[in-house]
Amino acid sequence: MRWPLVGIAYILIGIAASLCAWWRGVPVWTHPKPWVVLDFGLERSVYSGLVGVAIAGLVVMTTRALVGRVAFATKLHTELRPLARSMSTATVVYLAATSAFGEELLFRGLLEPWAGLLPQAIVFGVLHQVGGPSRWVWMGWATVMGIMLGAMFHCTGSLVGPVLAHALINAVNLSHLKSFDPHREPRRLGGLLSLREDRSR
């Protein structure tokens, strides 16, 4: 695939969403009615960023725990893996950053204040369908992520956290998708440990 063009498309989506929000008179980077009201923009952004890093860590750990242990997660990982195997590290970082920028500005920054938390998450999930038997699993996972990122935006009042969380999750999970094969046989221990393993059988 032409990944640079995909990244450019995400950037254009983000710019278009920003222009639409400006035309409607809505600030795209801040929620008009946040659940937690903070006085200063910098304070709001730092708070949102810290929440975003924490949420990203939780999602990444959950993903690692599920893949290889739970059937639907392993199947989804296997079906998506060919897409990521051709990516370089630079491509992974590039796509993680641009997709987070474009999708968060569109779904959370523009759609959520207008349509609501749940509707934007459903649209986000539907547009993440892929071909194959696991398409509904991926759509469901994306919907849950849309709710989580949207709730973060609504709670903190800043889009910094959702963008940061989205980028970190995509970067780490794409790298894991590229490098980890859940069906590969585990490596045997080397040296004396391998001899002990053989004698124990």
C-alpha cells in the first residue's frame, strides 16, 4: 500500500474537520461542555495528556493479554497481521500520528459535541470495518475505543489526551502486530536449561 498517501489523507481529514468546526463556530480542540471544568487551557491540556497516557497503557496491556490467549483476539490479530508486516518503524510512527490527528479531530473534535458520545463512537466503529471473518470483532473493538476516547474528551475538555492515547495505542499495537505471531511455536530454552528440559520429559 502507499502509506504516505494514507497519512496525507488523514492529515487532510483533520484539516477539513477543523475548518468545519471553525465554520460552525465550535472550538475543535476543546469540548464546549466538559464534565470536569478547569480554569486554564494549559492545565486542561496537561490533565488530558496524562489521562491519555494512562488510558493508552491500559489498552496496550489489555491487548497483549488477550492476543494469544483469547480466540477472537488471536483471530483478529492473525487477520490484520499481513497488513502491518510490510511497514517499517518510520511508517508505523507516521501512520500512528496521522491517523490519531485526523480521526480525533473528525470524530471527537467535530462530531461528538454535535451528535453526542455514543453516535460518534458507533460511526467510528462502522467505518473501521475490514474484510474477513473478524470484521464485526474489529468494528466492536473500534466502537468501544470510540466511547473510551470520547469519554476522555468529554471528561477532560481537551483533545490532547485522546490524540496522544490514539497515537500511542496505534504505534505500539501496530509494532506488536508486525512482530508477534501468536501461532509460532515458543522458542526452547538454550544451554543447560534445554538439557534439563529434555531430561524432564
